[in-house]
Amino acid sequence: MQPYLPSPLEIVRLAPGDQSIGFDCRAAIDWDSFRVTVHTLDGSLVRTLLTDQERVTISGLANGTNYLLCLTAQRAGRVVAEAPRRLFCPGRFPGTVVNYIHPDDHIYMPSGRSPASPSLLRLPSGRLLASHDVFWGECDQNLSFVFASDDEGVTWRLLSHLQPCFWGKLFYHRGAVYMLAMSAEYGALLLYRSDDGRTWSEPVELLPGGDRLRGGPHKAPMPVIACRGSLWTAIDHGSWTRGGHANGLISVPVDADLMDPSQWRCTGFLPYDPSWPGASRGQSTGCLEGNAVVAPDGRLFNLLRYQTNNCEPDYGRAVLLEADPDRPSEPLRFAAVVDFPGNLSKFSVGYDPQSSLYLALVSRVTGSNLRQRNILSLSVSPDLFHWQIRRDILNYEDNGWPEGSDKVGFQYADWIIDGADLLVLSRTALNGAYNFHNANALTFHCIRNFRR
């Protein structure tokens, strides 16, 4: 796998807006000014400026138009470095753009050209961390970026990059930041450690890797929770090529050295069984991307995305598997198929002690297009078995957004409860994304007084 090597001068963050582009640059050479030019794709010069700032916003651009952004560093009137050119398309995004990659921008290849796998974390200092990997089908998929905000998500800046790192989940434990991730799609399961989110340790390997053909670990950025003196999170094994995934949990004692692989335990992997009571009838590829969650009675469950696309019914069900927290190496066992609107794409589940409700942000399907992801909704449950859509967070279906459901997506959202507010990080496809799945932006949203 070819590593990502930052250039001496680089545009490290893009944030298109309404008739505008904002960007951050970083230079590893001596400079005294930057020259910025914006061109249309036919080469016509639109804007040029000189600046001594590493954060720049350019307004007066045309929404829906593709532009080329060029940057050079100068010293004593001479060009000393030129940054790789970046593509962008202005347009209105909801929330705040954390980062953006144009679908035809190959700067992060061979990892990919689409921001994916959002993960959001609040540190005890108050700083927000947001991460994403860089995805594209059949690419290396092994690069992730970490961003920080010190003003409640109003502005963001790049902190660091991790490689190899894919499907990464940020979490905080006993004074340290961790990134639990894959080395690549179906690669090794890795764990990184950091004191600040900027400087990271070398990773340790928790599970050996496989590949797309043979199958291997699959670990989306799912919640990491505490139960019975251990940290728990969901893990799958298999591949789409092999027809699906079996499901399990991994855990480590809360007082262990998390960077010691011998301290981690993995349950056995339970494959999908179409004869489970309540299972949809038909050819399902089973379950994946589960949520470790503790029920009101203290039982430990894995609540999973359920692929019912070719089944009857084809939507509205999820699968609950139960673990034995006192025997962390035992396989999971089937618990129930539950009604769950929003089961066809990744969702994250958490518990709100103030309302005594479990929350999930889901991509709600409203019609016959089961691939629809242009509505992000808040679903709630008192017990994990009964779920109800309470409110749409983002709705670009009923609001008549002109791009339609095949080009718009708010998906795989990660979120945290922050007092009275809900903070949300979305893998967002909008304003010229390749399609609804291959997003072009990571967007941050603050839902004020969400319990109302």
C-alpha cells in the first residue's frame, strides 16, 4: 500500500459554502505570502489574491460550478512551493462543513476520493474531535484524518492523519484518546493511542486481517461502551464477496492496558440464520455494523443493521443478539428481530439517562427506493425492542431538494449528547457528489434542545 505523503505546501482542508470556498493550507517551507487563484475547468481565471493567512475564504462564486483551486507559496517575491491543485463545487450545505473532497479529486489516492466513516468525540477539555477516512470502491482505503474544534464546532482545523487507518472510531478512556480502526477494508484490527489527538502512537494489532475474497474483520465506527467492568464494541467477520458477515463483540477490562493486545477478548462470531423467529423471508445477506448497548435490565446486546432489501418485509427490522458479559469469549446468541425503521444503513445507538430513552440516528426510507438516504431521523426506544421515529433532523426529500434521492445522502451519522443539545457528524453527499453513497463532505450539526 502506497503511503500518503504530505506535500511541502498543501491545501489540507476544504469547506465549500453558498457561492464560496473556504480552505486551510499548511506549509513545511519558509514563506512570506501565498498566491491563490481560482479557475473554471476550461482554464478561465476567476479570482486571484495574495495573502499571508493560512485560512482563506473566497466569495462571489457560482453555486453548482466546478472550480480548480491553485496555491503557491512565495518568499522575497519568488515561488518556493506549489500545492497540489484541488477541485471544488460551491453550494449550500446544512450545518458546518468539517472537510470536503470533490469526487474527481485524486489527491488522496490510492486510498480513495470520498470522505466516509464519521466519528465524533468531546474531550474533557471541551475540544471536539472529528475524524473520517478516505473511501472509494476497490481502492486501498487506508487513510484517515482527525480534525479539532475549540469553538463548539463553529470552525475546524486539521490535527493529524493516520495510516493505515480505515473505519476508525475515536473514544476516550482514562486520560487518553484512542482510535480503533482497520488497517484497510477487511484488514487487521488496530488500536492507536494519543494524548491530544495530534500525535499518535504506532498501532497495535488486536485481530489479524484478511481480504475481500477470503473475508476478514469488519469494524465500522460503532459505539464503545462500558458494561460489567469492561469496554465493549461490535465487530463483524466476513465480506460482501463471501455473501455477508457473522457478528460478535470485542471487549477489554476497563483497568487494563488497552495497548496490550493480550487483554482483549473476542466473542465467537454468530452467522445469520434465516430461520430465526421473526426474520424477513427471502435472500438476506444478514447483519453487520452492530451497536453494543446495555438494556434496562442490565443485559448486554448487539443491535444490528439488517439487510432485508430482497426480503419480505423489505424494510423496518433490526436484529438483537445477546452477549454474556461474564463470559466474554462465548458466541452471541439470537435474542429477537425487532421493528426498527431505518435498518438498511449504518446507525449508532446510545442511551440518554435524562429521558430514559435509547436514541438512534437513522436514514429513513419513505417509499419504494430502499437505497434512499436523504432523510436523517431521530428514532427512540424505551427498551431496545420498540422503536419510533420521533423527528427528522435533516429532510431533503419532502423539502423538494432538486438533486433528488440518488445524489443526496445524510448517512452513517455519529453523535453525542451534549447537555441539552445533540451534536451530529454526518457523511454527507450534496452539491455534486458522485452519488448518495460516495459522499463529498463531512458535516457537523448542533440540534439545540433536542429533547423538545
